[in-house]
Amino acid sequence: MFLLFDYTGTDVFDPLVLLLAAMAIDAYLGEFGPVFRLLPHPVVLMGHAIGDADGRLNRPERSPTDRRIRGVVTAVGLIAAAAGIGVAVQWFATQAPAGWVLELLLVAVMLAQKSLYDHVRDVAVAVERHGLDAGRKAIRHLCGRDPETLDQGGIGRAAIESLAENFSDGVVAPIFWYVVFGLPGLLAYKMINTLDSMIGHKTERHQDFGWAAARIDDVANWIPARLSGALIIGAAATLRFARWREAVRILRRDARRHRSPNAGWPEAATAGALGLALSGPRYYHGHETHEPWVGDGRAGVRPKDIRRALRLYVRACLGGGLAVAVVLVVKLAVVGAG
């Protein structure tokens, strides 16, 4: 956005500098827990809006076609509303004294670097210190599969798969859409992602109403997912225990075999880098799904493998920050040359 639409940020900061600061704040502070015990998190507000629309418009007595049309209208309307709020906040940030602080904090709370790290680390700690039952309890915060069906290897795979997929959804994609379209792009993306997580499921209730949400999410994550795979490969090249060439090989072979058009890219890169086999059969709501394996390595993932995945994730996040810094330098060079 910043070159295409001539948005140069506030009077104080270039928006890319603001983004780098927001990434640093998120990496250090995470979810701003004390603040959001008093105030609702923006994503929670998005969830309330989606839930209200789902309850009002997605009624079982309506025909599948009617529910699909209503789902399209709901998704487009809520995404447009989120983008509109982003435009308003961005305008305020450029007009009000110290208005940039509001944009800085809003961008920071929309990222998930530290919170994702903490949730995945908690799984490793739970299994190491308290055993299988504690690990099953901890994994509930990361994925929707049936935890009672998971052994230690299954818990480890679920944790690493969630880390890889959410690196794309919760870190790279928000950064990407902020770089491209500023705060409106970031808020629109978070609405898209929240829509998909709440109604973008192939269940009886949501297969029609959530159809548009799922398709839009696939499109919005297409580029970020592939960037995520590249960042993971780059991170693997900086770690002695990781194998970046194997990450490239497994990504090229297995990324498109994944059930998701996007999640396979960071997952395959992670599996190859760590010498693991991810994905595979799993249970959701009592039903087994037979997913293809991703990677050629061990399926018996141990807590130490989760910790290796976390080190890889941290390097990939740093790589994302470096990429933003490179974009900033290029932008300043182009603006200066103009």
C-alpha cells in the first residue's frame, strides 16, 4: 500500500517502522493479558459480530442456497466493516497528536508471535513435567482434534503442526497484509481469519453459510503461506540441527498433498527441516480422517522436538522482521530517488 497508494504514515513514523516496533512489542509482551482482562480484545469483538450474524442469518429451516447467499453477504459485509474501521483509525493516527500510538498498539495486539510460542511451549512443558494427560489438556488450546486419542507422538505432532500453520495465519499473513494495505488490510485479514475459524467448516451447520468465509480465507492466505515456507527454510539454514535442503525437498514434494491449499507449505518445510513426519490420520469429533503424511522422518514426536520447532519458529519470526526491514530500505531508496 505504502507506495501504491502514497500512504507515508504519520508525521512521526513511517508505517514500516511502526510495524517493526509493533513486532518487537508483540514478541516481548504478547497478548497484553492485564489490558484485555478489562477491555475486550478486537478479535473477540469480531467473534461476537460473527456469532451474532451466524445466529440471526444461518437458520436450519432455510435452504442451502439461501444460507450460502447469506453467508456471502455476511462475510463481505463484515470484512468491509473491518477495513472501514482500519481506514478510520489510520486517518486518526495521521491527524491526532501521538495518534500513531493507537495504530502501533492495535497492530501489536493483532500479531501472535509470543502467544503462539507460549501455547506451544506449554505443551512441551506439560508432557515433560506432568505426563500424557497434562499434554492432552494443553493441546486443547491449539487444535480441534480429539485429545483423548493422542499419544505422546500425536500430541507432539499436533503442537508442531499448529505452530507451523499458525506461523502463517497468525504472524506472516497479518504482517503481509499490513505491508500491502496498511491497517485496513490487517483488520480485514483478521476478520477473514476469524470468520474461517468460526464458520468456515464443512459441518452440517456451516458447509453452506461458511462456504464464502472458507474460500476467502484460502485466497487471503495463499501468498503468506508460501512466504512462511520460505522463511522456515531460511531459518533452517541458520540452525545446526535443522536441514534446510531437506526442508526444500519435502516442501516441493508434500506441500500440495495437504488437505489445506495453504497449511501444507509451512508444515512441509517444518517437517523437512526437523526430520519429522507430520499430518497423517487423526480424529475429529469421534471420526477418523485419513490425511496423507507430510515428511519422511519420525512420527513419534517428543517434547525435545517441540523445543527444536520453537527454535526454528523464533528464527523464522526474526527472518520476517528482517524481510520487513529490507522492504523499508527499498521503499526509502525508491522515495529518495523520486
